[in-house]
Amino acid sequence: MRILIFIAIGTFFFSCKTETGENNSLEDFTPDTTKVSTLFDQTSFDKKIKYELLAETRICQPFYSDTMPSGVVPCTPKHFAFYEYNHKRNLEDAFLLQVKAGVNNYDYRRLLVFTREKGQLVQMNGINGYLVEKRSRPNEIDDLVVAIIDDLGNNKFDRYDVLIRYRDGKYHFVEAIGDLYGEFDSKELKEKASKMIKERIEEKDLIF
């Protein structure tokens, strides 16, 4: 009986130490922040794999000609930009694709999140907007700050800067950071704005 008690006590202390160590590692982690601005001003891709990935997604036309319908575009950096988000995988298995407005007759920029499952590319998320910032995480899958474009009608638009985080196989809304008028600089304002913007995003499928 005494041996069993000692074992139980030892297990308890080991468990507490492990949990404390994990919590401390998260608390001590300082994320690296990378600002992103996509200009679509490059003339060629720096890696051949990017052209091959575009062809695989079928979002563009590898054999483009001017006689093709409106919205069909060539597979070039004039219309597409690549970013990494999962540092545990190679680019060909996990990437962000920033898509220029007008591609496929889509009026706004789109940010598409791809992953490879069983050898096939799968679109994990789509965002009606563009990438603003990447923030590193202990799990090596970046948090993303994205600017979401909301068409209000009558040629009026709103923009919501929101933080999204990878969980359970895709990215999910965490909180709103700001809008066209600036950052939400108080906890109360951020909480109220986050609730309203999350509802708006879900209503209009601005993250899909």
C-alpha cells in the first residue's frame, strides 16, 4: 500500500511539472512577426515548383492566349503570390496563395490556403481579402492577420483586419484587430467589434 501511495505521489508531481513546463514554454514564446505586402510586380517565379503548383490547382491557364474568355489568366506572378504558413512541411505540401482581383472574374483579392492530403492538393480555407501579417507559433503553423473585404453595395466597401489561427485542420477566426478607421485600441471595443465582425463574416461567408 505504501509503495502505491509513493507511486501516485510521484506521478502527480511529474504531471504537474510537465504541465507547468509546457505552460512556461508557451508563456516564454516570443512570436516573430512578418509584415506582408503583395504588389504582383514580379516578372517570373523564383522557383519552378510555384508554376507547377499553380497548374495543379487549375486556377490559371498554363497555355494562355489573348483569345481566352475574360477572367482566365496565365500562371504568372502578375496574378499570384506564394507564402508559407506551415514550417513543418515543404512549400509543395502546404502554402498560401494570394490571388489578384479579377482572376476567374472574382472582383476582390482572395487568399487561398492549400494543404496536401494523400498526395492531392486540397483547399483548406479561402478568405475574401488579402494577407497582411504572419506570426510564428510554437506549433510551427503561423497565425495570420488578414484584411477581409466586405462589399456593402452601391460601390461601398468595408475592411476588417482579423487574426485567424490554425486548429483542427483549418484556419478559424480568433479576433478582430481593426477596420478602415484604425485599430481597436481597447479591450471592450475589441470584444464588441470581434463579435459583430465574426457574425458578419459568417453571414456572408467571407472566410470559407
